[in-house]
Amino acid sequence: MRSIKWKLIAMYLGLVLIVMIVSGTYILLSLRNIEINKSRQQLEIYAEKIVEQVIDAGDADSFQEDLQATVTNAMGIQGNVLNAEGETIASTTSPKAPFTQYTDQAVIAGMNGTATFSSGKKSTDSFGLLKEWMSYALPVTDENGNVEYIVYTRLDASDMQSSLNETTKIIIVAVSIALFLAAIMGYVFALTLTGPILVLTRGAKNMAEGKLNQSLKVRSNDEIGQLTSSFNYMAAELRKTMSEISKEKNRMEIILHNMSDGVISFAKDGELMLANTAAEEMLKVDKMDMDFSHFIRAFDISTGVYLDMGDELSKAVTFPVDKQFIHATFSPHYNPKKEMEGVVVVLQDVTEQKKLDDMRKEFVANVSHELRTPLTTVKSYTETLMEGALDDRETAMEFLSIIDSESDRMAFLVRDLLQLSRFDNKQVRLNITEIEMNEFLMTTVRQSKIHAEAKHQELTFEPCDHPVIIYGDRDRVGQVVNNIVTNAIKYSLEQAKIRIFITEDEKYYKISVKDTGMGITREDLPRIFERFYRVDKARSRAMGGTGLGLAIAKEIMESHKGRLTAESEYGKGTTMTMWFPKERPELEYEHEFKAGGPTE
């Protein structure tokens, strides 16, 4: 901006200087022409006077005397009379011969019969001083037109030149003063013009640096003032727009970083643009800093996924990350010119979904298997009876006993499935009462002791030293306790010890059943509450289990706002713990059952 200001000043001063030079030159030339014309008039008048008073009034012998008597050089003009050959025969510069001889252009022209002026010729005067002269030669002709005499007058131009020099000095001083004043006025003008522009430039620079909270003062109503007002309006609108963009950016960042889905964006050249927290967590990386090619290679994603997807709307790929499964959707995005600018990758953790899908498939397979085995047995024995075995009473009764047992097995399976279905559909109603667990567990132990003694197992109960009151459906709670105690007896070897005891904390009573049986492996332990899941499938089926008991027990505990947990070490035994809330739970599905009513 400073360069613009000085350029304006220089242009202004240059313009003033040109005007002053042109004006001064014109004045000097005009003055010079005026002086020259004035001198010419004086020389002409003087020459004509010599002709009238000297040449026309006398003869050649008296020219010198008449010339000296008639005119003088008081005005600084010298008069001379020359003959036709250009020789001086009379002169005001010398009283007697010899006279100065003149050979300038005016004399030569006069000899040829032409009156002529001449200027700028330098020669010495009668005192030997070098001077610049203006001269005029006027030829005097006879009756035949022949040049008889030449009147030659000349004027000392030094005074005129001195006058012109003084005038030149005055003009130069005037020009200098004018330039000085013009410089001051130009500076003021430049400040007036460039000052607001400098402020606007500084404001624009500050705006480019992000300083949007500024308002420039409007100092005039001219174009610069209007420009300043427009700048202030632009700054206000830009500030408003940037505020909205910032809010939108913050909102999008919050949404992106709090999404459960992972989002990764790549530019057209494969450079990573952004990745939210969920994406980094899903991919098990501390910080996402991969480009597109590295991302594809690192997770062994199908080579069918590429950066320039062309007209494809999206492409989906599922790939493993450790023990998780990630579903990735690759979608290109375009600019207004329909040119692809990059790819957005949306990641979803489908591990649970895949697990549920696998469990569903396994559940269907298990149900099919559990039903197929007894159905096959029933059909086989029925066909045998129909083919003639019915006549053999002993064989027929044995077959019918097996058919009855398999039918009971299918009935138990269907009953358990229906019970789980009712829990899933929130159709189970609970008859909540107070249950004193010391007495309740004592009764359960007495009922189960005969089965433990049959395997030479030691089943004991350690009652709590104070009453333990829980709130629950007696039949449902009994179903859970019987299932866990029966499993402990069933899956423990002979001579095993099974101990039932009660502990508590601030919120729960914890009823634990600890055995010294075969135990459960670490891999199987998290899945023992899944439906139809058996740790030892062959042995469980041989013992008549359906694989649904613990799943039902878990549903019952959760319906009582409690939980069922398991701790085990393979080969050393298992501890199953039932957690019952001390406070009466608020249950959504609660119903008073009739005595002896169903326990769906």
C-alpha cells in the first residue's frame, strides 16, 4: 500500500512538473519572441531613420559626419553604412576610418538586395568585449534597382538575454515552489485516497488470518466510503457464515465421534481425510493414519474394492478383526461436476449379529436333532409292532415302554421350548411371595439327597445365621435351585462333595452351589447359558438333558431382577451362584396364581 501511495505522489508531481515545464517553456519562448520582435522593430526604425537622415540627405563623403550628428548609440544600437561591396564607409562605433568590417548573413543578404535580420552571432564590440548581437541589413537601391548602399544596424542582445535569464530563474523558482506545494498537496491527497485503502487492506489481511470480529470506520460517503461499508457488511456476513459453518462442523464432529458406526473418509488420491473414534476402536488401532491402499492391505479386504469405483453406488465387504467381524460399506462421493472426490467407508460391528445368526442356525439344528432322535425311535418301534411284534406281548410292552419314554422326552423338550418362548415374549406371570431361603433350601436338599447318596456323593447345606427373606415366585425359584443342584449331582463323579451356602452384600443375597465335579473349560464357560449348548454333548444326552435347563434358569433369575453366574476350573469343579435382590423388585409382569396353578 505504501508503494501505491508513493506512486500516486510521483505521478502527481510528474504531472505538475510537466505542466510547469511546458508552461515555463511557453512563457520563455513567448518572452523571447516578444523581445526579438521588439528589437527587430527598433533595428528597422533605426535603419529607416539612417536612410532618411543620412543617405537621402547627403552624399557619401558626408555620411560619417551626418551619421555621427544625426543618431547616437544611446539605445545600445549601432548604425553602419556599407557600400555595395559590403565595405563599411560610415559607422557610429568609430569617429573616423578605418571602420569595422561586417560579414554576417544579414550583410550578405543585403548585398543581394534582401532586407534580413540575423541573431545569435557573437563578435567583439569597439572595446574588444565579446557580445551576442542582433543585426538588420537594409539594402538601398538606385533608380535601376541596383544595390547602392546597405544600412547595417545591430543591437547588443546581452541585456535581452540577461532579462530572459532572470525570467528563467524566476520561473524555475516558481516551478520549485509549485512542486513543493504540489508535493505537500499530493501527499495529503494520497493520504486521503490511500489511507482508507490501506485500512481496507489491513482489514482484509486480518480477515484472511481469521480475525473476523472487526468493523472499519466509514469516514466519507464517496466510493471509498461505500467500499468500506460493503467491506463491513461482507465481514459481518462472513462472520455469520463462519459461525454457522463452525457450529455445523462441531455438530458433525460430535455426531461422528459419538456414532456407534465407524466412519472413514478417503480423498481421490487415497489420502485419509478423517476417521472417527468408533472406526479406530473397531479396527483396533490407536490412531488411524493409513491411506486407502494401506487400509485395504492391512485388513485383507477383497480386491474387488478399489478407490475409483466409477458408477457403482456402493460396495459392501465383511472382514474379521481379531475375534470381531466388521461390515464395511464403501460409497463414493462426487462434486457438483459429477467428478468423484473420494470414498466414505462406514464400518459396523456385526460380531453380535453374526453370533446370533450362528446361534440361530445352531438352535434350529439342535431342535431338529433333539426331535429327530426320539421321532426316529418311535417310528422304528411302531413299524416293528405293526409288522407283527405286537403278538409278542413281552416284546410289545418293552417297545411301548420305549415309545412312552421317547414321547415324554419330546414333551419335556416342547415344554421347555414353550417356556423359553413365553419368557422371550414377556408372557410369563410371576406370583411374588416372601421366601425364607434357609428353610426353602433345607427342603430342597432333603429332596435331592437321595439322588446324591445313590452316587455316594456328599450333599450339604450351610444355613445362614439369620433369616434370609427374598421376594419371588416359589415355583420358579424352586425350578432354578432344583436345576442347579440336579446338574451338580448329575455332572459330578462318585465321592464328590456338593456344598450349598449363602453369602450377601449390600444389595444381594447370593446362594451358591459348589461341587467338585468335572468342571468346565474356559472356552465353554461363557456359553453354558445358551440354549441347547452342552459342554459334553454325548454325556448330556445320555443323562437325558435337553440343553435348555440353564437357559431357563437364567431367564427366571433375570425376571426376578437377579442374575445367575458361574465360576469353574476344569477338573476341579464348578460354583453356580444365584443373585437375589434384598429389596422387593418392581416387576412388570406379576400375577397371583391359584394354588397348584401352572408355572409357565
